[in-house]
Amino acid sequence: MIIKQLSIFVENKTGKINEVTHILGENGVNMRAFSLAESADFGILRLIVSDVDLAVRVLKEAHYGLSVNDVLCLCCPNVPGALAAILEYLAKENVFIEYMYAFSQGNTANVVIRPTDINKSLEILTRNKCDLLSQDKMKEC
């Protein structure tokens, strides 16, 4: 399933990530998954959250630059080679992955991917019976 991810631009200054987490927490928005990529002057905080619309509203009110992107999140066994097998389905059909990040919980690994062709990726992963998470199922994580 296609889910929504926030990409928030944060200055590379002490406390800026703290500000984002406080704003979300004070407004009852739970962070389900996140990744931080940085450059010299700013970082991109990518988040899967419990309430996308509310998160966008409160962060924009706090003057944060952000975008909402479609991503896929899948579950796979948390064992060596499981992710490689899934990524092979996409590679065989020339799907490029812009970025990805993962988090594991016991025997399960959850992987967020941002492919260049999300609809083709969704079709490939569905055809190969991969366990895709919906925005609602992310609530269980």
C-alpha cells in the first residue's frame, strides 16, 4: 500500500530536531518511523506519522518547510537475505530506489522505500506476495 511520508527541512543547529518532536508530541502526533539525512547546512527529517494532516498543519504553522511524499512500507522476516530477495523483484524490473530506511521489531523488519515508480513497484511487490503495510497497519507497529 502507498503511505504518506513527511520530509521536513531542519537547520543543522542544536535543538532543531527537538523542536519538531516537541511540536508533534504537544499536538498528539506519534512518530511511527523516521530517518535523518544531513548536509552542511540543513537536514531532511523523513517521518511516518499517526496523523499526516495534523502534522503538516502544526509544522507549517511553526514555519517549517516540508513536503508530503508517497512511499511504500513492507514487512519481511528479520533474517539475513530476506530484504535482498524482495529488492531483487524490483531490480529485475529496473525499478530504481531513491532511498530507503528500516526498523526491526523482533522477528520482523519494516522497510520504507521511495522508488522512482511507486505504482510499478506496488504492482511488482503485490504480484510477488510481499507483505505491504497500509497507513492504518502502521498504527500497529
